[in-house]
Amino acid sequence: MKKEIWFGISILVAIVVGVFFMMPAPADMTNGHLGLLMLALVVVAIMLGFPTAFTLMGMGVIFAWFAFHSRDPSLAVQQTLDLMVQRAYSVMANDVLISIPLFIFMGYLVERANLIEKLFKSLHIAMARIPGSLAVATIVTCAVFATATGIVGAVVTLMGLLALPAMLKAGYSTQLAAGSITAGGCLGILIPPSVLLIVYGATAGVSVVKLYAGAFFPGIMLAVLYIGYVIVVAKLKPNMAPPLSAEDRRVTLSEFAATISSTFSNKALPGLLGALKGKRNADIPTRTILQQLGIALLPALAFALVMGISYKLVTAPDAAQTELVEMGTEAQDMSTHFEDSLSEPAGESGFGEPPSEGSLNEPAAEAPVVATAEPAAPVEAAKPAAETVTASAKPAPMSYWIAFAVAFVAMVVFYAIFTFARLEIFKMLMGSLFPLAFMILAVLGSIVFGLATPTEAAAMGAFGGIILAACYRRFNFAMLKESAFLATKTSAMVCWLFVGSSIFSAAFALLGGQEIINEWVLGMDLTPIQFMILAQVIIFLLGWPLEWTEIIVIFMPIFIPLLPHFDIDPLFFGLLVAMNLQTAFLSPPVAMSAFYLKGVAPPHVTLNQIFLGMMPFMAIQVLALILLYIFPAIGLWLPGVLYN
């Protein structure tokens, strides 16, 4: 018999024996204890390999029928079937879930377009002078690609095929190379647009928009900590990450760039201006010089555009108050409606059904106007109580001019060292990094700044993925068909998982399992800090045998009702859970990213080496989790500024 089967059977026996040992005597057993037994059996069944969604659904239906039967046997079957239909419909009516297939489709398009190879090579050359440049470029590539796809297995697998051989060939330590790939590939769990955050938001009833805004800085912080660790290791132990040779750092110049560099100047901007004015450029077309000059001036144009928009924003006059705004509440209502339109529909555990009564009623009739016998006032006397006053532009604050001066000095320094070799690197980044980064920032920016809902932004992101693949000449019908099939398959799994989770949660609540857990936790008289530590430890341990989807849809409905008692923000709790589950992806013995990498690694790279390489990065994730808890503003500052 296989070791996996023995392992599963031993876990099954241990959990069942433990549950029955902790259960009271049969005479004292209540329906709530049966709910806890159902929860344990579901975990065991999932660990044994049964399909998660249908396991949840089957267990939920059986135990829901038992709960209804204990109350009224004659209506048990009818009530169970009604529960199944209502819960399935509540999932279908949840608008937030529409964004999941669109984001997944965008990710598969970017993955199938094979953009990661060009992205890694350009970042590798651009960061050639940084210690541990290959590992740093790997982490940055993983962060960008994981943000675009959100599929951990795809990112780790592709980077294992691309970056791992390059790092091993350059003399990098196997542990450092494996840790960089596995840790970087897991960043897509936290960095928006993350499917995990959408699932958590729909389960916990938290705004996905606020979750995306809150996860932005923690994700960047985690990537920066990874890069800092690699640079420190490369400095202290050069044998683990040897610097690249001069030959590997050399950038081949094009023919016209080499000619201008040797004739006029090695600096890009003076050289191109000199070639444009000089008489010795007869062999270089003027059109080519103008094209390269336009590319070289793009950073300056971006600087002027950003500072111009910033100046317009900081000097914009305050909105004038009119009589209608002072006396009515229309403006406030519109603002509230605008903010709420980007949030999920409220409901129990995020699965509430839309109202069925009153949703199609006619608007209330306005009160009739009562005529009076008084004569109408002259037109001249009908003056508004408040007049609109056009306010003059405000002066720019000192902080703007300080930022302008710093950015201007940085721009001058940039062009002072902007050689033709760096121009070639800049063009490589324009062809690989910038289009993908622009698409990601456009999707996230439209969500965070309220320009579009997550569903609308996901649709535009999917359309942008098609355009990006077409621009790189990777788009064809076969790729589109495969991406659509994989997106449909993954989305169907997520939707069935939600249906099963909803039925399971309802059965768990009907049996009274939630009440027993609440009484047990509240009876421990924990402080908020102790509860947070206990919850995160449980989630971390669950991350070993279970996937993040199973943890979110099964156990979050158990933790969420306890948060108000401890005065914990569900938004902040969700950020901690997302970072915690990312840690679980790197924790042996069931670290999925390690097995993804092992599947494509050379034969001499062992699983133990991969595990050893992951341990320092897992420690960094624990450190980031502690920093996020000590300084909640890392995750809550941006949502507070944008939406409060």
C-alpha cells in the first residue's frame, strides 16, 4: 500500500479518535457536537482526496436533513431541498463572484502569451550590477507575473523552467535559487488583484475594493523584504550568489547607437541631439534619430505629466456650496451610493439573498402641491438663499515644491548617467515590463480610485490581456480556446465550492456548532491579542493539509462571527489571513509551491534542498505578519484615506 494511503488513514483514525475522545457521552451529546463531528469528518475527507466542493455539499445535505428531522420529521426532506435551492441561488445572485472568472481568464491569457521569458531577461540585464541580481530579478518577475496571473502553480512552474537553470549555471546556491522562486511565486496570493481576497470578501461580507487597497502596501513590503534578504546574503556570502561577469553584464548596442556613441557622446540625450544637429550623420536616417530621441525623452515627459496633474490637484479650489447642497441631502446620498456601489451586497456570511419584496414597487407619489391664495412673488424677489461663488485656485503647498525639487534633481541625475547602453535596457523594459505593469496598474487603479467596480475592471483586464497577447504576436484561436477552457474549469470549481460551503455553513449553524465554538472561545476569556494569535496559529496549521480556498470557505464563517466581540476589523483580519495563508504555502511538509518547483527542477535538485531554501523566506513572512499586526496602518492607511 502506498505511503500516502497509510498517511491518510492514520490521520483519519487520529482525528476521529480525538473527536470522539473529546465528545461527551452519547446521553449528553447534542446537535452542536454533531456539527463539530461533521467539521472534523469534512477535513478528513478532503485530506483523503475527496472533491472539496461535493464533500461539503454532501455532508451539508446529510447533516442539514438530520437537523431538520430532529425538529419536524414530516418536513425534513422539503426543508432540506429548500435550503439547497436557496443557498445555490444566493451564490448565483452574488455579483462579486463575476469578477473571479474574468481575473482568472486574464491570468491564463498572460500566461499563455509567454511574456515571462522576455520580462525575466530584461529585468536580469537591468539589475546586473545589484548583488544577487539574478535572484532579485527572479523575485521582481514573480511579483509582476503573479500579480497579472494570480496562479501560484503557473508562476512557480514557469520560473522554475526559466530562472532556476540560469541561477544554477551562474553558481547560485540551490537553496537560495529555490527559495527565491517559491517565495516570489506565492506573492500573487496577497498582491491584488488576488482571487483569495475576492473569495474572502464574498465570504466575510467585506468590500473587495477595500481589501485590494489594504493589501497593496503589505504585498510591496513583503517583496521588498525578500529582495533585501537576497542582497544581504549576496553581500555577506558571495559564494551563494556570485556577481555576474563583465561579459554577462555587457549590452550589445545597435549599429546607429554605436556610431553616435563613438562620434558625439556616450550619453544618450547629448549624443542624439548632437547627431540631430551635426553634419556627420548622413549614414543615420533622421527618422531613426527622432524615434530614439522620443524614447529617451519619455521619462521626462512622464515627469512633466505627473507633476502637472499633481499641481492641478493640489491647487484645485474647494467646491462651492450652494443652497441645494446645504438644504438637501442629495449630494451626500450620491456620495454614499457611489461608495456603496463598489462594495459587496450585505448578507449573512456574504451569501445573503437579494430582497424579494418591494424591489419592484413603484416610487412613492410626491405630496400634492397645495395652492394658496397669496399672489406670486415677483421674479426679482425670488433670489436664492445662497449663491454659487467661484473660488480662486489655491497656492501649491510647500510639500509639492519639495517633491518637485527632489524629482527634478533625480531626473537630472538620471539623464546624466543615461548612456546608450542604458537606453537599450530601457527599450527592453518598455517592450516587456512596462506594458504588463501598465495593464496591472490600470486595473488596480480603476478599482482602488473608484473608477470601476472589480467586475468592470476585471473585464477590462481580460480585454487588455487579449490586446497584449496580440501585440506580442502570441494571440491565436488555440490560445484563446485553451485560456477560456481553463478559466471556465477553475471558475466552475470556485462556484461549486461556494455552493457547497454555503450549504455546509447552514447545516453547521442549524446543528448549533457555531454556538458551541463561540461559547468555548468566549469562555476562555481571551484578550484581542490572544484571540488573534490563536486564530492565526489555527489558520497556519490548517494551511498544511488544506488549500486556501477550503480554509476560506469552511473556517472563515466560524471566525468571522467572533470578530465583533474582540473589536477586530474584518478588513484587517482578512489581510492577516491572506499573508498567513501565503506563509502556509512555504511551510513543510505540505508546501505546494515546493512540489510545483520539484516537478520541473533538474534531477539533482532534491525536495529537501527546496525546503531548506524556503525556510528563510518563511521566516521573513512571519516577520512581515508581525509587522503588519504591530503597525496596522501598513494595511489600513490607504483604505482609510480613500474611503473614509
